[in-house]
Amino acid sequence: MIDDPALALDGDAELRRRWEVIRRKLEANSESLLSQGGLIYKTTSSGRRAWAVRWVERSGDRPVHHALYLGDDERLVALARRHLGYFRMLGDLPEEVAGHARFAATASYALRRLAARPRGAKG
């Protein structure tokens, strides 16, 4: 198996073109994909697995369900999975930064308390 699915697309111009279209559509909807959405597969009537990325856009009055068809090529599925993982990582950053800020504030408070001299101490 090839570790990097993008390398596997080098020899297949049609597959690379399909990936570029899929990538552009994913990036156009990146705001929704930061926190939700995922890869699903459905078994077609012929017994083949067809993969898609599904998500819900909640920016308007009503939620709108979207699906982006990937097909059955495992290389495209692997690239889409990696791209979705990247979006999730970006979506987790604000909470991670807030956690680090809470830790820094707590540590700062503890250090100030330790460094403070007791009242009436001569020093």
C-alpha cells in the first residue's frame, strides 16, 4: 500500500482532476466541516461501496444537508479522510488554546501566591 495517497494520483490524470474538484468543494465548505460532517458509504444495488462526505450547513434559517460523492476509489477516500482530519484539527484549536490560557492563568496565580511574602515578614 502507498503511504501517501496523493503520490498514487500522479500517474492518473483523471483521478487527480477528480481530487482537485473534490478538494475545492471541501475547502469551500470548510467552515461547516471544522466541527461536523463525515465520510459515509452506501452499498449500491450492484453491491459496490460508494463513499460520500456528508455535512449539515446551519448558516441560514433552516439546516441544509449536503453530500459530496467520492465514488469507490480508496485513494480518493483516503485523501478526503485526511482532509477532514485536517479540518477537525483546525476546529479543535480554539478550545486547545483556551485550555492552555487557563493553565497559564492558574500557574501565574500560583506563582504569585508563592512569591508573595507573608505580611509582617521582614526581608
